[in-house]
Amino acid sequence: MTTWFFQRLEQFGDADAIVFDGRTHSYAHVLGLTARWGALLDTHGIRAGDVVALEGPSSVEACAGLLALIERGAIVVPMAPLPAAKRTEFLDVAEVEAVVTLGASAAGHRVERTGRRAGHDLYDRLRSSATPGLVLFSSGTTGRSKATVLDMAKVLDKYREVRRAQRTLGFLNLDHIGGINTLLHTLSQGGALVTIAERTPDTVCSAIAAHHIHVLPTTPTFLNMLLISGAYESHDLSSLRLITYGTEPMPLGVLQKLHEALPEVRLKQTYGLSELGIMATKSRSDDSLWVKLGGEGFDYEIRDAILWIRSDMAMLGYLNAPAPFDEQGYFNTQDAVETDGEYVRILGRKSEIINVAGEKVYPSEVENVLLEMDIIADATVSGRSSHITGQVVQALVKLTHPADPKEVARQVRQFCSTRLESYKVPLLVEVGQDDHHSERFKKVRAAV
């Protein structure tokens, strides 16, 4: 069921496949690394259906290891370096049977058996159908991390159609559905994936210039950082054709500023979840948040302003939670949306909506206004309990230059009062210079 994918990779031969640490690796070389991984897995008795954690930073070896485990029919749990407690939690929830820890080269890889035998029903379904699996953990920014189980053969089927080969930056890591999508889509089309060790505006722009990158898949949070830094002005980004953004709502002001800064680059909103995969999308325009959803293998409905999606490559389920599918196979995304004909605008997670005396406040709407202020570099809005109104709006802001917090709070309330209804104006304003995002460059509202 995955043979076609590897046969296609063989056809690309000496073409650039992965650029890591400044060194370019051809498809032939990556497949050679994958074969060496196969020998390592043989040595340690790792077979089809085994649950294997692949632990370490994204690299050419990580990519080859992932490919080898897919080819073998294993159930892969990609894991970035984690704090000890979170690592233990993930290994236990996934019932990991073997842990492969990446070294700098093949000689440095370590394989350890955990002594556990994974017996979850979802794993039994994969084994009975003789198909490889993929386990991805949510970021857990709004609660406990959920473990999603995907059928890897269905994931790969999404990439059968032949498209244009492009040079793409590997911004998101392999423990994220976006990182998996970037890797598999790029390689299936004969493109080159450029990975970087550090994700800062300067290193990203430098990589685009040095390796003539065509596509930058990233997050709204990072794009805001890019604009604030001005790094795009210091590098030759003429090769860049497309920026895709997803994982969280995009502030309209950030999108419009990005379009002004890079007018020759197409800007495309993406939508995807670990549970469903990445949908085909079409933005109304480069500076619009309205987007068409759907495409082959996907269907959606909107119920009570919440987006429900049915996907051919939907997860089998969660290892540690009930799966929110209805009888027709539609998944409750918990994303609140607005519609305009065929177009949809994502407002944010239902769980993040602030209820002020019965009135709904979407954090992204308030953040959009805050980011219009010259003094504010970043803003994160959430709700705080109130005995009077149930909740009030609070904002954590990061400044473009030092200022008196009391004066900042006054300016924020004054500015917002001219653009928002009174119940949406932040009652509490906190100034802090720490980053507001996770390792995945996604806004963390729980930190407010």
C-alpha cells in the first residue's frame, strides 16, 4: 500500500531531496540512508506493527528513519526533544514498544526496548490491515495532549497526484501534521526540503536566499515576528513564490502588512488538523481571511456556526480520549466560523470564546485591533473569571519599545473603545516581553 511512494522516490535519482545543515542530499542518497535504517531496525528486531518512537530534532537522519519505519509497516511516534515528565507521558500513552533516539549520524542512533506490548484496539486495526501507522500528539496548549492514530497508507494516498516540484522550507517539525505534510508532499513531487536548525526570522530569510526556496509553510505568529524583525528587507527573497499559513487564526492586520511587504509572493491560508489531515484551500485574495475549503477526499458542514469535517484520511481515533465523530463520519473541529457564500472565515476555537455577561468575544478580533497600535508588537487575549459578568477580557501585550505599563493600559483601553463594543475592550492589560508562542510557533493563550 506504500510501495508506490518509494518507487516514485527512486525515479528522482540524483535530484536534490533534503538540504540539512547546509549539505544537499539527493534522493538516491536519502534512499541509501533509509536502507541503512532498515538494517538497524533488523538488528533490533523491529517488525511491522511495532510501536516505535522516533526521538530527536528534525534532520536528514530523522526523515530517513521515518521513511524506513513507514516502509517496514511500523507504527511511528515522532517526538521532538521533550521535558522528562512530558516524554514519559507520551511514551506511556502511546504504549511505545521501542524508542529510537537519533544521533548525529547512523553510528550514534540508540534503540531501546521498553518491555511493553502495545495492545490498544486502534493498533490492532492497523496490524490486521497490514498498514503502517502514525501517532501524533496535540500541543496541549488548551489542556491535556491527545494522541491521534492515523493510517499511514491513507495519509500517503493524498500525495499520489503529480504536481510541480518545488523547493520548500521545512519549518514545522515531524511531530506536527504540518511537518509531516511538508515532508511527504515535497518528496512525492520530486522537490527539495530545506531544513534549518534554528527558526528565527533571520535564519529563515537567510535559508530562503541561500537555497532559492519557493515555498514557506509557517504560522501567523512567526509571520508577525518576521514583520517586526524586518529581516525580509535584509535578504534576497526573490525566489519565494508562496507563503502558506495555518494552525491558528491569522490577524488581518498582519496579513495585510505581509502582503504590502512581499507583494510578489502569493499568500495562502491552509486548514488542517492531526485528526483529519491538511485540506485543499483557496484564499479569496492574498490579503483576505476568507477561504474555500474542501477538495477531493474532504467534505464539510457548518452546524450552529461550528465547522464539522469529513475526511477520507481521518484518524482511526484517539488513544486517550473519545473521538468526536458523528454517525456520518463528520468530525467536530470545535472551530467557530462565519460564512460568505462559498467562503469560510475561521474565528477560533469554541473553547477560547470569552463570555462577557452573555456576549461572545473572539480573542482574535480583539488581538487584531491591538496589533494596529504602533506600540504593540504582539498581543494575546483571553478571558478571566468575574463575579459580576462571568468573564472579562484580559490582554497580555508585548511592546515594540519600553513604556510605563499603566500608560500602556490606558492607551489600550482608549484605542479599543473607538473600535470595539464596550464589552470587548480589555479590562485587564498586562505588559510582558516574553514570547507568547509555543515551540510550534502557535499562540499560547493558557499563558495569559
